Amino acid sequence: MGAGVIKKTSGGSGRRRRRGGAAQMSEINVTPFVDVMLVLLIIFMVAAPLLTVGVPVELPKSAANALPSEPEEPLTVTVTAEGAVQIQTTDTARDQLIPKLRAIAAERASDRVYLRADGSVPYKAVMEIMGALNKGGFSNIGLVTDIGGPTLDGAPASGG
């Protein structure tokens, strides 16, 4: 495991390399390197799920397919169960929502926005936020749901 010592056998030539009769091995010990890499792997495996952006809400289930991903980070507006509105993770007052959305829309290339609303939020409140998104300059609104919801044709919901 560690660096070893090769003992010189007696006999042979009269030349001596070292006084102690031993020469060092020239091997690289990779065990500490592997240990450090395993620790870093565990740290990244634990930390990766914590890096996702979002506010915890109970999304309603839907049988709709997922939207394709975009090159630009999507803008997400969240309506919590308490009725609070957040842009990404920043709390926003309802009267300040449209001016903030207009400022954001002026800086973005895409007009797509994702609306996440808790399943317990009334339909009227969700529609008010959708109207504010439209007035703020975002006409391409995607509603975020969880997969596996009921279908109207009686067929089982697809998982992907």
C-alpha cells in the first residue's frame, strides 16, 4: 500500500548505492487519490439535487406530455398554496408583478414563461396571474404539472 523498500542482496559487485543497504521503490501510491475522488463523488451526488431552482408546491397531475427544453434558462412564475406569487424564487407583490415582468421581458430573447401553481389554488387566481403574464409581455405560457394524471378517454396515463 505504501512506498516499500527493496533490500539489497549480499554478494555481487563491490559498489554500494546507499549506506543502509536499501533503495527506495519508485511506485506511485494511488490509494489516497482514489479516496479523495470517492469523497468528492459522494459530495457531488448529495449536492446535485439541491441545486434545482424551485419553490415547493404540490403540482396537479396531468396526462399531457412534457415540453421540450430550451437553450435559455426558463422564467418560472410560482403561485403557492397561500396565494403568494414568486418570480423564480423571489417573492413579488401582485401590484408589482406586471412592471417586473415587463422589465424582465425587455431583457429576454424568449417570451416563454412557465407557470407553476399549487393544485389547491383556485382557478380564478391562476387566470389572474396568466393575464398578468400576458400584459407583462409573455404570450407563450406553459403550465407546469406532474405526470400521471387522469385522462378523459379512460386510457391509462403514460409515464413519459
